[in-house]
Amino acid sequence: MTATRVTNSIRALRFSHGEMTQADLAERLGVTRQTIIAIEQGKYSPTLEMAFQIARVFKVPLDEVFQYPER
Amino acid sequence: MSGLLYVEGVLGILDMETDSSPMSFEEKNTWVFLLTSLCGALVYAGVVLARSQGVSLLEVAYVGPMLSTIGAATLVGIVGKIVISMSNPKEAAQKDQRDREIDNFGTIIGQSFLAIGGIAALILSMFEVKHFWISQTLYAGFVLSAVLGSAAKLMAYREGLPQ
């Protein structure tokens, strides 16, 4: 099992948005807290729709939440 | 009742030990399914081997133990799921996209072993091998499907889905 190449700034964004907890974000997105943990750790790539939903929660463009670095 | 409390206690410990990434409802269910399938198969194998002392394996009455271990494993699995649901009803109602993707991944792995067991049983029946071996082959296919499918799901929950 290889981790996804997609990186993200969700953890930093949560802290900059009133120290939002993983549980709070999970509830707003309608997913489990474990899914948020897996996304933050790079063990799960969310669907495009969920990625947009996450960006909308933080009111930032998608590429401020997710990055896809060159090899 | 004390059994239910024990299971709840064990589930609580599992949560504490994996604090960085606690188990979801679906992951706990997968553990229950894996353990009940494995235990059922081991008990069945133990009973059949014990009955085969001094007689040919083909003469062992295997149907009763096979059906009763399948039934008991199913029952324990259902009770386990109810206990897990009762320990966190809110979580039990939630199954998200990741759970569904991991479930599909495990199902594909599990079904491949079911197909292998079916094909092997078909070949044995074509060669008119004794019913005993055809039954064992099909049963092994079901057990491998349950155990390896569940193991694949648990690995995906911990390490992520293969890219």
C-alpha cells in the first residue's frame, strides 16, 4: 500500500479556523472522524466532490487545501 | 449480560490503544466478522479432526458441525454488531464514501477466493470425488473469502487503499 501523492493542508487550516476539531469538520462534511484522520495522514484521497466541500468549509480555493507536487 | 459488558470493555480498550486513529464502526464490525469466521472454522476443523480418531476422515459426520459452526458464527457476528451499535449509536448510523470504497475493495478480494473454491469444487465433482471433499473445498472457499476479504479491509483501514 503506497500513500497518495496528494498532500493537504487540512490540519493547518483547521487550526487557523478557530482550532476546529476533526470531529467538527467530519460532522460538517457528513463523514466519520476516521475519514478526516485518513485524509490528513495522506492515507485516503477524497472524492473530487468531498475535496470541494472541504475547501468550501474553509472558504479557500481547492489548491490551498490540496497540493499535487511534481515528482 | 457480563459477556456484553466484556465485549464493550474490549472495544473501549481497542479505541484507547489506537488513539491517533480510533476504529470506526465499520472497522470494528470487520474485526468481529474476521474473528467469528476464523473461530468458527477452527472449531469446525477441531471437531472433525477429533471425530476422525480411529476412523477414516471420509466416514466422519461433518454436516452437523459444519452447519452448527456456521450458524453460531453468524449469530455471534450479529450479536457483536448489535453490541458495537449500542456502544455508539450515532457512529453506527454513519457509513461514508471511504467505508464504501474499503468495503468494495475487501469484497473483490473475498469474492476471488469464493470463485476459486467454486471452480475447485466443480473440478472435483467432474472427477466424481467423494462429497466430503467437495463440501470441504466449498467451505474452505467461504472461509478464505471471509478471512482474507476482512483482512484486506482491515489493512486498507490502517494503511490506506492501494493506489
